[in-house]
Amino acid sequence: MINIPSTFKISFRALRVNKMRSALTMLGIIIGVGAVIAMVAVGTGASRKIAQQISSMGSNLLIILPGATTAGGVRMGAGTQPTLTMGDTEAIIKECPAVADAAPIHNGVAQVMFGHLNWSTGVIGTTPSLLVVREWDLAAGRSFTTQDVKSATKVCLLGQTVVDNLFGEQDPVGQTIRIKNVPFMVIGVLAKKGQNAQGQDQDDTIMIPVTTAQKKLFGTQFPGMVRIIVVKAKSAEDLAAAEQQITALLKQRHRIGPKQDNDFTVRNLTQVMQAAEQSTKVMTLLLGAIASVSLLVGGIGIMNIMLVSVTERTREIGIRMAIGAKTWDIRLQFIIEALTLSLIGGVIGIIVGVSTAMVLSSISGWPTVVSPLSIVLAFGFSGFIGIFFGFYPAYKASLLNPIDALRYE
């Protein structure tokens, strides 16, 4: 019968005899566990932030950009040729079955004033549908209406950043601000969205009726022209169908022949954002795998030290065998020593990893999320490393001949 408590006492006593060597042996496990936890925390934090940004953008989104202007053989890029109109938006809503809603955007940058304060921000001329497409709630007040769009009413919705810079703690609803010296009444405040995937502050914005933007702020080259159309598909499965239906409809409306280039571009924002999220998840796995190499190195260090320990304690092993210790008594002793080194190193490594993640987050501003699963896996793997790499030295020790061991110098 193997005496487990006695074996633990012998193992701990042997580790205490060589405290410095035991500490240095654990260092590899400490670094490995700490690195795994810290790297996975960084990767998980990045994935979560991208997921939040995807959520803040809205789901199942398509964006339609106007075409490119060509002058002297030089193409100026998407968005430089005014080809999209309010009529295109209305046609997309009515004639594309896979589309839930769509909103035109006619935007620009303007200086905004309230009292003695001023602020430069982006102004979005749009319709009430944009709040539906972008899944953007109101924190206070009301949205403008379809009648406001028809009448080009001078009303606006403020993003939270604009409110903070112009009003502070004061309630902006019902106040009058001036955009490019044109008075607008604040009728609502948009709920906070945060940054998008490009790091831009989505709350640093003002929304006004699209017709007001066209007629009273930014003007248009052609009546009804808009700069962007944002579309929401009915579901993720309908995105591809919505893209095909929009493309076919706009080619028909813009009279584009089979061999002509489109004068617009349809982009799937949801797929782009999801690809970024997937890339971050893969990066998290790679970071964890790279950090796990440190654990393997730590395990090899444990095996080397245990082999040295077997050699140093050959006479001790011979004496234990001579007085009746069984083969598994010897094996268990060395396995427990290796396992103890790994688990103590694992506990210290968890503390180091969590602390490193918190320091990285506070110093660099990187989002970090310490996952309980990563802690359990790293700690469990460190225990497995101890058993795995401790088995061979234990096996070697158990095979020693008691007579030869007692004669060993």
C-alpha cells in the first residue's frame, strides 16, 4: 500500500533542501503560465472590442458609394462622381425584397456654436431611417420625422461628444445652436455609441434632415444628390441577395450597359467587420500557442533537474528500496516532486499573468480580458507538464538496482 502523505512529506523535504534550484526550475513554468494568461487576455480584449464596434455599427449593413471621376486618364477614387440620389434610396426600399430599410447620407464638417462655446464636428444629413439602419437609440428627446425631411426643417439630433463640449451638464433638448451660422433647434440626443473600427468617435456627430443639409448647409451639384446610401438587410442570410438586388436595380436606374463599369460601389460592412473579428481570434490562438512553448521549455527544465536529482540521490533510493520501498513508491516520490514544482510555478504564474494583463491595460490603454478558462487551462497544463516530464526521471529512479545504488559514490 502506497503511503501518499509520507511520500508528499519526503518530496517536499527534498525540494526544501535545494531551495534555489527548485525556484529556478519553477521559473520556466512561471513565465510560461504568466505569458499564456497575459497574451490570451490581450487577444480576448481585442476580440471583444471589435465585437462591440461591430455591434455599434449595426447589423447586416451594406454601404453604397457613388462612382469615380476620371479626368485626363486619372481616376479620382470612389465617391468623387455624384451618381446617387434620394430616388435611388426610395427605390431600394420599395423594390429590393431582401432590404429591411435604407437611409441616404449627405454629410460634411461644420463649426457649431452655442452661447460662447463652439465645436467642429461632422454633420450628417439623413432621414429617420438611419436610426433604424444603424440601430441607434435616443438618450433624450425625439427624432425628426418624414415631414421634417419634406419641409427641410432646421432641427437636429446631437451626439454625446457634441453635448459634452457645448452644453456640459445642461440639458440641450429645446435649445438653439448655430451650424455654419444657421440656427437649428435641438430636438433629441443620440445614445452613446463609442468608437468605430477605425478609431473614430461615432458620438462626435450631429444629425439633421437630409433636405436641410442639401438646401441650407452643404448644397448639391444636382437636385436630390446624396453622398452615401446605407442599407440594412433583413438578415445576415439576406446580405448577398440584397447586394445582388441593389446592384441590378441601380444598373437599371443609371442605365448602365452589360459592358460598362458601374458608377457605384456596394460594400458589405458586416463581412469586413466580421473578418477583422475572426482575424483577431486567430491571432489570440497564435499568441496563446507561442506562449505555450514557454511551458514546454519549463517542463524540459523540470525533467533535467529531476534527472540530476535522481543521480544525486542514488544512495538514498538504494536505502529506501533496501528497507522495503516498492517500485511505485520511488516513482510516486519523484512524480510528486515534479508535480509540486509545476503547480507552485503555475500558481505564481497565474498571479504574474493577471498582474501583467492589468499593467498592460493601464499603461498602454490596450483592452485586456482575463478569461477564467485561460487560467484553468494554463494551470491544468502546468500540472500535466509536471507529470509528463517528471515520469521519465521517476521511472529511471525506480529501475535502479538496490545493491548498485547502495554502492554508488
